[in-house]
Amino acid sequence: MKLELFKYDTCPYCRRVMSFIEQQGRTDIEYCDIHASEESRARLVEVGGKQQVPCLFIDGKPLYESMDIISWLEAHPA
């Protein structure tokens, strides 16, 4: 399963999700910073239809909202 978290570092909701990922010790999630990479931002908008972060791509399908992402990660441990 491919997991990609689209984020930017100053977003408080992104920080909430990243903090949870760190607490869980997960290493199976690729970070895509939409402020550091125009390619990541364009892909987020193209696939997800909006520039909202955090967004977890699960095998290419977007999941928005920090608490929904955390709930999904809890239900699908690494």
C-alpha cells in the first residue's frame, strides 16, 4: 500500500497528523510538501481537486481532514 501525506510545515492540522505519525513510529508514509514542490502541489490539485492539506493519498486516493487521517492510520497500523 502506498501512502503519501501532502502537507506544508506551518499548517497546524498537518502538524497534528505528522505528530501522530511520529508517535506511532511509522516509516511507511512519504511526505509531499506542497510549498516546497510545485509538482506535489499540482498533483494534489489534479488528483484531489483542491489544494487542501493535510491530505493522505492511499494508493492514489485522497483522504482529507486531520482527524479522519489519524483515524484511518489507527485502523491500519504499519
